[in-house]
Amino acid sequence: MTNLPKAALFLSTALAVGFGLQPAAADNIRVSTTVAETSNWVAAARKFKELVEERSDHTVEVFPSGVLVGGNDRVELEMAQAGAVDIIMKSTPWLSQISSDFMVIAMPWIFPDADTAMAVMDGPVGERLSEKLAGAGVEPLGWGSGSFFQLYSNPGPIETPEDIAGVKIRTPGLDLYLDSWTAIGAVPVAMSFAEVFTALQAGAIDGGISPIPLIYTSRFFEVSKNIAKINFSFEAVGMLGSTAALARFSDEDKEMIRTAAHDAMVFQRELAASEEAELAAKMEAEGVTITVPSPEALDAFKAKVAPVFDSYRESIGADLVAEVESEVEKAAAN
């Protein structure tokens, strides 16, 4: 776990002034996120606003698209740490920069479905991960679904590891992802997300991995006509309260805020599930071929990744991975 240095916090405060950010009024709560207005993360933030304003005299302002922080995720975290922003939203892969324990959620095929992943995040594993943020100046208030990473490609359909051999795919820059896709036989390429569409158009890459909503909103399907729903890696999204900002509220109000955040993220989970099905149907109507590899084919993918999984089991922590696997089994039995 890392605490940002005082110099970084000074910079975030200076940037806050630069972006015209003034201290929040005692009865006003500001929610910042760097994702676009159309994201279900923003829908969750607006549900939080609705619930807080129904349940209290407080008001909530929602700022999407990074407008408070110049679109910079790191600055957003620093502002939350300084108490200049009340609530932010971050994915578990991003939070792995604060504590590597969050990488356990991204482990390939550790979750069979989103409901199981959310059951695990609502239990002891979620509590354990939340504790890792205590020293970082933020408190998880609720967890939502960021969806599974699926494989989009120009060659296709992709049904087996052999189909992806030698294919250049863009992955987020996490070593876990790069190592996994190298083991599968692809040629993973780490590049800025902003460059992906142009790279697909130019043939610099042949595909990539992203959740269905991101494939749709980024219009990747216009230049990549095959999607394999492989549920490769899951990401949860946390609604995180600034410890410094929450300190100004009474214990009763803090509990109200936590409950409203939890309820808003449960709403987000339901929205994410329905949205994914709707967006997949829209892409199919645009000529995209969406396939679901057979269980045998998925087992072949998993077998290729098994040595990578075992390596990261040790680096992340064998006990934590085992706890997640145990909670997955419990969820499946319920």
C-alpha cells in the first residue's frame, strides 16, 4: 500500500485551485469520476444523488468526464486524499496501484460470472480489500460491476487458443494481462486507450480486450467485427469516500452516505447486466459476430494461462487467492 507524498498532495491542491475547485459547503457532496456521461458509473452516481437528497437535507453534485480534475485519475485520487473531492469512483485494476492485493479480482477466469464476483466483493474478501485502502485516504462505500473483459478482433471468430496465435491484441498495461495473453499465444501490445481505434483502423493491432460497454461506446466494433465472450478477467468498481471529507459529517450522516452508496452500486450492477445484453444486441445488428466458446475451448484457454495464474498466485498472496476461490465455491453452492 502506498501513501502519496506531501509534494503530490500539494500539487493536487494547486491543481484544484487551477480547476476552480473551492471547498465544499458542509451540506454539499461532490462526486467526481473520469468516465463519460453515458457510463453506468455516472448513472450510479446520479442514483446516489437521488438517494442522499431523499434521505437527508444534503445536496449532491455529480461531475463526470473528469471535469473537476482535468481528466486525470491520479489527480482525482490526490484531491480525494486532500478532501477537495468527496467521492470518486475507481476500478479494481486501477486500485492495484495502491495495493497489489486488488490484482486478485483480475486473475484470469477466477470468477464464473458477475453475480459470483459481486457476492465475493460483498463478503470477507471485499472487507479485506477495503482495509488495504485505509492508509490511502479513501474508504470504499460500495462495490459495483465493471464487467468482464471480452476479446474483440478482426480475424475471427476466435473460438480456440489456436485462432489467436500470433494475433496482435491491445491489453491494458498490467503485467498480468500481458503475461496471460503471451502464454495463450497472442502478441499483446500495451498502448494508450486513446490510440486503440486508430490502431485498429491502420492494422497496427488486430484486436484487444475490453468490457462490452467499452467496446460499444468507443465504437471499436466499427473496425473490429468479431467478439468472443470469454469472460477473461473481471473488474469491480468502487465508490470511494474521501476520509478527510467524510470527517465533516456526523456519524448518522456518514451511515446514511454509506448506505446510499451501497444501494446506488447495487443499482449499477443491475444496470450493467441489462446494458451489456442490450449493447451486444446492438452490435450484432451492426454486423458484428459475437461467439461464446464451448466449455472445452475455454478449458484450453485456461490451461494455457495456468502457469501464469500459479505465478501470480504467489506474488499476490496464495492465502488471498485461496480465500477468493473458497468464496467462489460458497457462492456457487448458494
